[in-house]
Amino acid sequence: MLAAALLVFFPLLMIFAAISDLFTMTIPNYLSIILVAGFAVMALAIGMPLTAIGAHILTALVVLAAGFGLFALGVMGGGDAKFAACVALWLGYSVASVEFLLLMAVYGGVLTLAVLAFRSWPMLPLALERQTWISRLHRRESGVPYGIAIAIAALQVYGSSFWFEQISQLSGM
């Protein structure tokens, strides 16, 4: 049961965050709370050592500080900064975290260029204009739904994270 929870909990929350950000341009605070609480429950359930929990927390705090620095510069939204820190909490001080940050930057750059190209259209067709989320995404003053890039990068590296080692051990593979 724990292996199944590890297999689906984090990925489902990543998918939810990406969809939420695309359609509403926000990542709800409760999602960050669920990710933090889920980490605590899973870490305790598998008997993660306190030193490892501390390393995961420290990694999250470093990413949060960097994210809020980017927020202060107007480069990243506050919800995106919190969301990236929650992902870092799950990945901890590891190669997966480094891969996550690099992929997040690459996917975020590609996403930003795609959104800018979309916003260069002078007008949307009427059928698209009627879709609130598409109209919002087209507005130049709107941000970029960077949570999509964060979620895709997180999903890509999750399979090489500490958690997948635990899934293998728990399921006897």
C-alpha cells in the first residue's frame, strides 16, 4: 500500500498543479501544504533518518530562497517559487534535484518563448477568445504558467529519485 502511495501521490499532485496553473494562472497554497504534509507522512512511514529529512528540508529552503529572489525580480510568481521548493523538499539534496532545476529552467524557457509567440498574435479567433483561460494566457500583462515547467521537470526526475528506490524495496522488486 505504501509503495502504491509513493507511486501515485507525488505525480498526481504535479499533474494537478500544471493543470491548475494553465487554467487559472495560480498554484493553490493548499497544494503546497499537501506536498509538505505528504512528504512528512511518507518520510516517517518509510523511516527516513532525521539527517536525511534535514537535508531535504535544507534543499527546499535553498530553492525557496532562490525562488523568492526570482519573485522579487519579477521573473517568477510566488506560487511557482513555493511549488518549486515543495518539489525540492521531495527530491532532497541529490542528483535528482540538480536535474530538476536544470530541466525546470530549460522547460521554463521553452514555455516562456511559446507563450510570447502566442501573445504576438494581434487577435485571437472568436472561438478561442471566449475561452477565459486562453484569453488570460494571451494577455501581455499576464504571467507565464511556469508551474507547468516545474511539474514536467519534477515528473521527469521523480523516477530517479530516492522515492523510487523505496518503492522497489517496499514492493520486493
